[in-house]
Amino acid sequence: MRPRDLVELLALAALWGASFLFMRTAVPAFGPVALSALRVAGAALLLVPLLAARGQLGSIVANWRPIFAVGVFNSALPFLCFAYATLTIDAGVAAIFNSATPLFAAIVARVWLGDRLTRLRVLGLVVGFAGVMWIVVDRAGLHGKAGLLAIVASLAATLCYAISPSLTKRWLTGAPPLAVAAGSQVAATLVLVAPALWWWPQVMPSATAWAMMATLAFACTGIAYLLYFRLIANAGPQNAVSVTYLVPIFAVAWGAVFLHERLSWPVAAGCGVVFLGTALATGLLRPDRSLIGSRTS
């Protein structure tokens, strides 16, 4: 990976880590639905003109059905679920749940696309999900029913994110990445606009809350998508996916600095177990093959 790619990887992780901070600070003022709708609408306002400048608007029309599905599963639903979750749980904990996305993605790819799972990947899935359950057990009793619902929402968001890669691979191979990014934000906006108007906040959010929302939309979503697709093009998907490991680190750091959040030792340990499992499941960590057979299931 070139030094420039590494800088962009760190910038992307910082932006996506900060998204949990901005969600947690802005969602009490807007509510989960309105905040999520404004987030995707702002990102669309940034990305669509860039797509038009490249003369690729026709790609959205040509692939509108799968792009609409990506908008639902990669933006509308997970943004809404995580916004709801951050009403109750810490930003860092929500980001740790998000880091389990590759684990769910491996299972979805196996069921939907028939991708093979080696023994090593199966071991990674078992280890990773053990870490997730460890965190669930530690967090579930802290906020009663609200905390449990927040955890369920976080896991639902992670599952939605996991569906998108298989969906993209199945129906959008060859489509311009920027068209998928821009079109999915337009689709998510269309899905969320009516519910947002219904659940619009009765009290006008403060200027600070609007600034938080704008940063979440333009920087943590629009610009972040541009960085992500640049990384895929310049450094390859395998290097780009490593951002998964860095996002929770930044999210925890931002939460500690600005919100005075602190992770318990059990959650920190569970986070380490999730990282280990994800590294094994995605092939970033490859132990000696003599220790673990390579037969597929």
C-alpha cells in the first residue's frame, strides 16, 4: 500500500469512526428517522453532482433496481438502526458491533452466492461471534429493555451492511462505483423522506445540532464514500476492508475525548476477540496451515 493510500485509509477510518460520535450527539435533537434522512440527503447532494460531472448519471437509470436495494440495505436501514442504538449505547460500543460486518458478510455470501468456507474461515466466524456475544452479555443489562433493543438494532444494522457486498457482486458488477454510491444515497433518501416528515422533531434543533448533522452527512458519508471507492480502486478491496479494524479505534477515541465515554475491560476484551475472528474469517490473518486444515465445507 502506497503512503498516500495509507493516509486515505486512516482518514476514512477517522471519518467513519466520527460518524458514531455525530450520531450520538445529534440524534437526541433530530430523532433517528429525521437524522438518517438528512444524512443520506446531504450525501446525495454531494455525490450526484460529481456523478453528473463525470457523465455517468445514466448508470443509475440502467441499474436502478439493484442500486435501490443497495440504498436500502447499505444506508437507509443501517443508518436508522445505528441512530436509534446510539440513543442508548456508547458510540464506541456501537462501532464495535459494526466491526462484525465481515463476519455476517461471509455467512450471507455462503448462503446466497455459494462461497466456500475453509476451516480457517469457519474458525474465524466462531471466534468473532463469540466476541460479539461476549459484548452483548456485558452490555445487555446496563440499560434494561432500551439497552437490549439498542443491541438488537446494532446487530440488525450490521446484518444489513453484510447483505450489500453480495447484492453488489450479484447484480452490480461492472457498474461505476460512484454511480452505486450516489444512486444508493438517492434511493435511501426516497425511502426515508416520508417517515422523516412524519417523525420530524417538534422542537427545532439548535445550530450546533444542525452543524453535527451536516458534518455527518457531507464528511462522514459523502466524502467517506469517495475515499472508500478510491481505496478499492487504488489499493484493492482487501486493503480497503482493513478499515473495519480501525473504525472502532477512532470511534472509541472520539467518544473518550468529546463524550468522556470509557470502555469496560470486558467490552475491550470482546472487541479484541471480534477483531481476531474477523481477521481469520477474512484471510488477513493466516496461521500455519498445518495447525488448521484447509478442507472446505
